[in-house]
Amino acid sequence: MVLFKERFAKDSFLFDAGPLGHVEGLSISSRPTSRSEPLLRYFGGLPYALPPVGPYRFRKARPLPEYYRYGTKANPGRFTRSTAFCPQPPFLGELDESLWDEDCLQLNIHIPAGSPPSKAGWPVFFFIHGGFLQFGDPNMPPAAIAPLLSETAFRAIIVMPAYRVNALGFLASGELQAEAARYGETTGNMGFWDQRLALEWTAKNIRCFGGDASNITVGGYSAGSHSTFQQLAHELYFVPDDKAIIRRAIMWSNSPGVQPKNLNEHQKQFDELLAVLNIPLSLPADEKLARLRATSPHDLVVAQDDMKLSEFRAFTDDAFIPQSVIANINSGDFGRRMKNRGIKLLNGECRDEHNLYQAWRTPFASYEAVYVRLCAEYPEGVVAKLMEYACGKDGSLPSGVTDWQDLFGRLYADMQVHCLERGFLNALAKGGLEFGTDILRYRFEWRASCVQLPPEWGVTHGTDKAIWFWGWGDGNLTDEEKRILEPWNECFAAFVRGDPVPWGTANAREMRTLNSGGSTDVWVDDRWDEGLKVWDLVNGDDRWDEGLQVWDLVNGDDSATEGEAGEYPCSVVQIRL
């Protein structure tokens, strides 16, 4: 196997970015000589916001001042490396703090070589990285992007922002809400606000790099796909038509999920974090926040592994996330707004998503452990309904799974991807979006040889990154794999350009599929009815059965009491995960 770094050379590239000033980036070309024609230009680690550090930890990001410049002709700003890594836990590895920096609100730009296809400039693909909203970074080496931008039909600028993750990006509480109100801000969802600020930076400034600000596709993988949904929902309900940025959306392996937790449930997580960090809950609010901000990034990240409610996720704040976003989907209003703005969606899955999902903070082998672990992700009322659906009232391990960890991975994958994407797409059709033109569904049952995840995981979550990006990591596609994937690449390129896509599907149940033998056909979805059933279970308009009165706590107003929440296992079962 020939590594990317052996195939490509990189040289300094000085660039006049107009009102942004003068910058130094990289020019990527083919070896053996760096004097060959460039394949792409790269600028890494450009700030799009002021540093969220010190007193600005846990606060909404601040835009750069209007006069901000990245460098001068005499002293160009140097952007040849990558963004900083938000402090984060590891996935399938050891904790590595060498690249950590809370000053991580930066982005990377990959630009095709040559002239843009029109006077307006290059189409723009704004890509949001994944990582369960707990970890991840956008630092794909420019040499790894070079094959996509030089060998294929895909010709667009790719913008990849870093954003805050885990507690640094999604902590919320009454204390933080009160503080934010004093500043005229909102609290929670800092990572989503980061992404939004990067998107606004892109719309404002991408012309300086040859991009077309009127032709931006927002997409992402996994948590980046979920983030794409949140960005789309925010635009549809909080941004007027004349200020809208998103022209198309790509959601690779994720869904809207459920209506995010309200402040009461986020407060439980905040209090647990303080307890693990030995910050007394009896302290005044300002002192609690001061101690949290004085906590080292190392201690803040390590503490999260000791928590039951370990996953920091979205907050229904009605400022970034609409209070009724799921209800709006169910009514068809979400789809109608997409249709009125001409927004099309690409959304789909891998066959074996659950094998990777099972590997992230895997619970112990019991009903209670799985229940509590899912409570870290979703409102407790949702978990109660989901677990009863899967395990019955007696809480027994259902048939068809090997053990409790396997059940966890499958439920997690169904909630993140398989089932809830189906319910979402069905509801979009109520708004007039058409399958095969407005909604493009896909499924992968094939993986490239360069994918480095364990082979026994099959076509699991993340294996298709090698498909979309024309290779992945240190690996390359074989000539035969390129032949197999060329039709998919051409459709991807057409979608990002804004051209019609010859997708080949005609109704809701049909999915364009790359099957295990490497051929592309149309698969009739045998999980469609199941997906709609689970969507209605966790996102429907009905209320819980008598006794499951936690519904109003997680999907109603904030009037539910601590006592109501305390009836459920996440509140009372003491389990060491």
C-alpha cells in the first residue's frame, strides 16, 4: 500500500485573501517532484471566533471583530498546520493531550486547483466532523483530500470547522443560564453556536478563497450529521429567508434524534459533574462557575468518564433549538419549510452501524446498566419507553441479540440512525418533499480495503468515509474500488454543485444501495415499518402510560418536579458503569 504522504508533496503557498489579509498555506502536488501541477491549496487553523477561554469557557462564542486580519504582505499569517483539538476523551486509544487547546475555534479550507467552474466561484461543502459530540476534530490531512479533489468529479471547496465538544461544548444548568441572561446571551449548545459562527464566517468570507457563498452544502458524519440537522432546524425556524445560508444538507449516518433534554435534566448532569470534581453544590452559583472555569482541561475531561450521565448533548433552549422541533417535523411544517427554500437532503446508513456504537462507553451487562447508559444520551422518559419496547415489562434480554452490550449497540444505532432517520424522512414527505429528487436515501453493505476499523465489525458506522472521501486515513482505494465507487462520487459531486442527481429511486422504501458484491442497485427497505414504529414511540404525539409521568418533564414545560423524575432508574439506581 502506498501511503498518502509518499504520493504527495507539499510546498508553502502565499496568498492574498483580500480584506482578510495575506496568508501562507500549502500547495499539494504529486510526487516525485514538487514542481508538478498543484492538486489543491490548503489553509489550516484559521480562527473564525475569539478564544473561548478563561471567563468565556462555557459561554457562547464571540465573532471576530470586523477589522480582524490574518496577516500582512510583509508578515503573512501562517496557516499550514491544522486546528487545535478541543480537550476530549479518547476513542479506542489512550488519552493524548499533546494537541489540546481550548482556543480551538478554527477551521481548515481545502481548495481545488485550477479555475472555478463559474464566475460565482467554487461550490462549497461545509463539513462537520463527528465523535458523539464528545470528541473528534476536522484535521484530515490535505494529502488525504487530494485524491478526491484531483481524481474525481467532485470539485468544490471543503471547509471543516473545529467546535467545542463534551462538557466544554454542551454543558447547561440554571447557574449558567442565569449568568448568560446577565450578558444578554443564551446558555448550552455552545458547540452548535460554534458551528453556526463558522458557517456564517464561511458565507461572509469564502469568496476571498474563490468560493460561491450562494452555493453552500452543509453536511456531516455521525454527530456531524446530527449537527447538520440542528443547523438546518435553526435556519428554518430562527433565520429569515434572505439570511439563510444552507442550500442543501447531507446527513451521513445520523438523524434528528428526539426532542433534546430540558433544563431540569441538564441540571442533574451539571450537579453530577460538580460532585465528581468535588465542587460543593452548596456554594453560591458564581463560585461554582468560577471553580469549574479554574478546573484544568485534564481534570474536566477525566471526570466525565466517572459520571453516569457522561454524554453532553443538546439542550432545548428555544434559542438555537426550537422548543417544538419534533412537533414541527411531525406536522409536516419542517418539510414544507425545506420545500419552500428548495433544500434537498441526502441521508442514509451502513448495514452494521451498531458494532461501532457498542464500543463507545459500553455499559456493564445488565438491564439497569444499559438503561442508565442510555439516560446519558436521551431524556429519561424516552429511555423508559424504549427499554420497555425492547425488553418488555419484565426487563428481559430480547431474542436476536447476544448480550446486554449487543442490545445497547443496537438500540443506540436505531436511535441515532436506523429507526429515527426513517421516521424523520416519512414526516418530511408530509411537507411535500419527494423521494428520489428532494430526499436521496442510501445504504452501504460494502467496505473498502483501506478501512482500518476491525474487520469483524463489518460495514459498521464510519466505514463509508472511505467512499465519500475517496480513501481514508493512510490508505488508498484500489483501481477496482475506484471503478465501483465512481457512480457514487459523480452523484455526490452533482448534489454539492446543485445539479440534478440521477439517484434511481422512486418512493420512500427504495434506497440506492452498494451491496456486498460491489454492485449498485435499489434495495427495498425492510426496516421502514419498524423505523416508523420506533419514531412514533419516542417522538409521537401520544403521552406515556399511566405511571410514566416523566413525559412532561422531558417534552413539556419546566414545571415537573424533582419528585416526578425521581421515580425512574436514572434517578435512583446506583450503578457503577
